[in-house]
Amino acid sequence: MTHAESMMLAICFGAVMGSLIGNIIMLVRSAVEACKDKKRRREEEAERQHSEE
């Protein structure tokens, strides 16, 4: 393998791994935000029910 081919392989591998890691981080972040939003809505609903009674 020539030096240019080796360099291209390293760049492509790095780009794919960076993309994979970035996607995993965004997936975890989205899941955490969804859970927080769900919890917040549940608490607001419970508070509304308390105030109505």
C-alpha cells in the first residue's frame, strides 16, 4: 500500500468513526431530553390536578 493510499484509509476511517461517535452522543442526548420533557409534563399534569381539586 502506498503512502497516499494509507493516508486516504486513515482519513476515511477517522471520518466514519467520528460520525459514529457523534451520532451515538446525539442519540443519548435526545433520549435524555425526551425523558426530562416527559417527566416535566407529568409533574405539570399532577400540579394541575391538585389545583383543580
